[in-house]
Amino acid sequence: MKEHFSFDQRLGISIPNLETEWARYSDETQHAILFHWEQIRGSIPDRIADLEKMINQKQAQLSDESNFKTSCKLNSDIAELASIINDLWLWYRANQTVSEKMHQ
């Protein structure tokens, strides 16, 4: 499946990287891709929970921080983590229809 997925360092998951039109893949390959994606997709809520814990830790640090530069860095880190969470939810929801097709 490595040829059909690439690891996204920022998101922390593999995402589809299909270089051919979906219809050109054999039924067997389509099923294998869908199965692999469903496994990845199932891990997204856990990945989001881990990122939320990191946000909570940084927010706790921020509440005790008096150094302006450090506060700005923490805010930036929190914003980036929130952006990653948003992107992960987009992948999770956008590909829900693909996952539903797999079960039909």
C-alpha cells in the first residue's frame, strides 16, 4: 500500500496519494486501498485526542507564563496544533463517503 499512501509528517498519518484515476484500479486494488484507508481513518480520533492533550498542556503553561516571547511561542504552537486537528477532521469527514462505499 505504500505506493498509494504517503506519510504526512504534519498530520502524523498516511494520506491517500493516488496517481491514477480511481476507476483504473482493479477491484482488488480498490478494496485493498479502501481497507487500508479505513484503518488509518479509524486512528484519526485517537490522533486528535493526543493533539488536544498537547494543547491543554500548552494552555496550562500559558496561564503561568509571564515572558511575552514565550507566551507568543505557546500561542503559536497552540494555533498550529488546532490547525492540524482541523485538517485531520477534514480528512476524517471528507473521506467518510469512501468508507461508506466500502461497506456497501
